[in-house]
Amino acid sequence: MAVSPDTQGNCCWPRQVWASAQQRCVGVPECPPGLAAKGETCVDASTWPPPPPPPASVQPPPPTDAPQAPVAEAPVKTHTERRARKGLVITGAALLGAGYVLALLVNLGAAIYAAAVPENNCWRFVSTVAWIPIIGPAISIAGQAGLTRGTRQNLACTAEPLYPVGAAVAVIDTAMQVTGLALLIVGLVARQEVQVPDEPATTSRSGFSFEPYVSLGAPGSSLGLTAGARW
């Protein structure tokens, strides 16, 4: 620092003057080596000016092929329904249908034979009862116990060469129809509870449903069997 006429006897840095109104040295000083001007004073040059801040680091963008977190699926809402046991229903319907078709074929054959040989009482009787569902085959065999052929030999129907074969067919046919009917009824009556996903409400019904049914006829009516399905 130095004293000059401009400093009015006060010690100021070179190139500064004394400001009487402010009672201090003003102006940009000329600092000696080792010092640096900071405003209107001199400071240690090693601390001024301060080093520039480091450049802000730039984060690289995330890779586009990074694995995405799995999106959790909303739980599916369900409700309980009682439905027919399809396995039993299908098996029962197949057995019942196959047994009845076999009975109809036997009935058709007996009718053709009875038309060709009308005096044969055995086959004529079979052609009148074998078509009855469930019990027709059993009646056609049991009913021949008191009948005779009615032809020249006039043998008992039970002595016919084909009677044992017919009896075996009747037993098998009856077992098929009875078993099929039992499975069908159990499958429709003993329903099972299943969890079914809820469907959104719609103004119109889409798709179709299948509901098999069996009708044994009205009380007091003649014996009959009707099978079908509701869509």
C-alpha cells in the first residue's frame, strides 16, 4: 500500500484514491505480485478467483431394450355354478342310445321276418314289443315262454335255435339301456359345483348353452322315453 496526494495521507492500494464522503479508499487497485484484485481490495491470488465449478455430469439415457417389469394381472372374478356332470351325461346318453338302436334293429329284423313268415308267432311277438325302451328286449324274450312257432313243426319258441342268441342279445341290450339311463339321471341330478369366471353384462345373449334332458312321459300315459337338448 502507498500514500500519495490522491489518498490524502491515507494508505491505499496503488491507483486508488481517498473518498472523503465514504472515508475509505475507492477504485480498482493495482495489486502487487501474489495478490489479486477483488472488488476494491487485494486478496491472496491463490484463493481468487475461485476455480470454476466442475461441469454437470450428463446421465446417459436408459437403454431401450431394458427388460420391462412384469405387469401384474388383475385377479379374475368368479362365481359358483351347479352344472351337470358332463362325463356321466355323455357316457349315459351314448350307452342308452346305442342300446336302443340295437333294440330297434332287432325289432326291424323281427318285423321283416314276421312279414315273410306270418304264421311264425315267435318273431311276430318280438316285432311288437322289442322297440319299447329299456324293458322291450326283456319282454320280447320273457314273453316267448308260453308261445309256439305256429308252423308245421309247432315248436316252442324257447326251443328255437336262435332263442339263446336272442336271449343273450336281450340281456346285453337291457344292461346297456338301464346302465345308460342310470348314468344319465345321476349326471343330471347329482350336479357338481364349479367356479366360472364372471362375464361382463351385455344387452344381448351371445353364444349358446347345452342342457340335455330326459322325459319318461306324463303320469298315466303309455310308457315312453324322450331325450333331447335345450340350447
